[in-house]
Amino acid sequence: MNHQAYEQCIQACLECMEACNVCYDACLSEEDLKMMVNCIRMDRECADICAFAVKSMQSNSPFATQICQLCAEICEACGNECKKHDHEHCQKCAESCFKCAEACRKMAS
């Protein structure tokens, strides 16, 4: 598959990675840090897999499909965790995660 075929998924992954990094940083400043532990953990996992998925697509990896499928699963899990929290950064992150999961599933199919 060529780079253009990946473009929409790459963009969604980059946006999700940014949203997760912003959420991660903002969660560290929340008053009840203990309540945010799972959100922080998922933000890290999600940002990392999004970066890896982008790299795999940009380098036309033969494993890009599988990596994007895993990325979709992790994005879905991160989105589900973030949507539990009322903070604006968590809600924005959840939205971005679900969008990325959809793009990754579409690309992987």
C-alpha cells in the first residue's frame, strides 16, 4: 500500500497522539491524582502505539495492518477510560481516540 492510502489514518493517529499527550500532562495536574492513574496509563499506551502506527505506515511496513488493528483496540480502551472523567481534556482525548480507532479499523480492513 502506498503512503497516500495511509494518509487519513496517519492524520488521525497524529491527532490522537497529541490529544493523549495533552491529556496525560493535564491529568498529572488534577487534584485527585489517584483517580487519574488509569487514564494517565492509557494516555501513555495510546500515544505510544499511535506513534508506532504512524511510523509503520510511513515506512510501508508489512505489519502495518496488524499494528493499526492493535492501535484501534488501544485507542478504544483509552477513549473508554477518558470518557469516564468530566475534565475537558479527557473528553477531547476520548473523542480523538474513538476517531483514531475508526480510522485504524478502516485502514486495517
